Amino acid sequence: MSVLSIHIDESGNLNLSNRQNPEYCLTMVFHNQDEDIATEISVLNEKLENIGWNESFIHTMPLIRQDEPYAAFLREERIKIFGSSRIL
């Protein structure tokens, strides 16, 4: 029997009244557990390495809000990190 995993996460500025950045993100991941995603993970890691993010994770709330560990990144650099997670 095939198993479908569904992951939903929301990130961003949860208090729009006192933050400078009003961006917000809703992410949904649908993954058929019978399908190997090792290739997609490798592509993601390579994209992140190419833009100078040498971690194996992306936490979108601090990325959007420019909190640690992304505080030193320029907006354009944070957009590249965020965009690297788009694997279709």
C-alpha cells in the first residue's frame, strides 16, 4: 500500500504591526513514501552550497524576518536561499 505524507508549515512575520518585513509563507509538501527523493535532496544541497549557504536546512521564519542565522545576509541573498528550495 502506498503512503502519502502531507506536511504543512507556515512561516514569516506573525505580528505585522511591529515588524519591518510583512512577508509570509505557507508551504505544503506532498510526498509519496514509495518514491525516493534522494536526487531532489542532492539538488537542494548543491543549490544551497552554490549560493554560500553551507547548512543542510532552511528555516523560513528567521530567513524571512532576517533573524539569526540569516541576519548578516542581504535581502537578495536571502531571496536566493528561499528560492533554492523550489524543486519541481
